Amino acid sequence: MNRRGLPFVFLNAAMTADGKIAPASRRFEPFGGPRDRQHLLELRATADAVMAGARTVDLDRVNMGPGPVKYRRSRLKRGLAEYNLRVIVSGAGTIDPQAEIFRHRFSPIIILTSGRASRPKLRRLRAVADEVKVCGQSEIDFPAALRWLRAKWKVKRLLCEGGGEVNGALFQAGLVDEVHLTLCALIFGGREAPTLADGAGVQRLAQAARLRLVSMKHNGEGLFLIYRRAEGGRKRRATGMG
């Protein structure tokens, strides 16, 4: 797929040694340590928009903002707006209008959904979000959605913070350019515990998204890894998360 018109997409996650990003309860509990939190805010300071899935937004008390003033100043020095855009993904429009994020109005909130979202749900979401964009019929068409974000909202760098379903859809669509991982010395286990990339997954090794390791650092709290998309990797698909 032609990459022109697409933002640069980078993922950030803390992951256990067995590949989990949250316990089986799916309720987020910070386990990456203070350096991991700092790294998250440093990455947000370079992004035009931060994106997360509906379950992440509903279950966690998140606002997806840039954090303390020093990070906002860093954004301004880079020529970015003081506050990043916030993008929520939900194929069925199942986002709680009472979620914490809607109580913080420092920057626009955009919801990406599909034709599966009913009219009543769309009406409720449009009452709390700055824009609700339907991209695709039964699944979110991520390439189209990201091109729209670039054209309409000038998003050149998009940071995705999960969860596993959104990450998996982006990998399936071939849209991930860079991955930041904090590998922690923990084991969660559990069939229901979300992984870095959930969803349908691939059926064959040849379909796997291929990455190359470009950085590895250890600071006592965990192993900080940065991967980039390997050239000649899997081809992009038209659709992603349902």
C-alpha cells in the first residue's frame, strides 16, 4: 500500500516476560516503573495525537494528555500544539459517555468507529466527543481512518497506547512503523490476559509483521526495546479492528 498520506504510527507498551500487557481482569495496573511512565510522557511529547481503544478508556482513569508542564513546553519547542489530540477506537461505539476522559476538555477528542455502531450510540458519543468518524462497515478501515486523521486533523505522528485489540488491528493492517516496549521481569499468565497484539492474529509465519531491533537499554526497572518496521515486511490490508 502507498504510504503517502499516512501518519507515522508508533506503539508504546509495558509487557511482562510472557507477553501480557495487563492481568486477566484486563484492568490496567501500572507495572513498568517510574522510568516507563516518564518514557510514555516523552513519547507523547512528540505526537500530534494519542490513540487508545474503548476498553482502555472505559476501564482506566486516563485522560491521554501530555502531562506536566515540562512536557507541554517540550511540545511547543518542537513546533507542536501544547496539547495532543486524543483518539478513541471502538468498532461498535461501545464507549461509556461518562468515562473519565470526557471530563478533561483540554484538547479535541475524536472517536473512530464503524457501521456497527447504532444511531443511538453515535448520538450519545457525538454529544461528548468533538468528532465521531465512521470508517468502514463491519470493521474499522484503519488505513482510511488514519489518512482522514492526517488530512482533516493534520496528524503526522500518531502514538498508540493499546490495548491489544487495537495494536493487533494496526499490525494486521500493516500500519505500525515503530514499537517501544518495556519488558518487565514479571509473569501474569492467564488465557484472558491481553497480549501486545490480540485479535484474530495470523494463520501462517509468512503473514507475521516483521520488525528489526534498533535499540536496547537496561536501567534496573526493565529492558527498554525499540523496534522499527522491517522493509519488505507483510503487505498492508484494507481493514483492521472490528
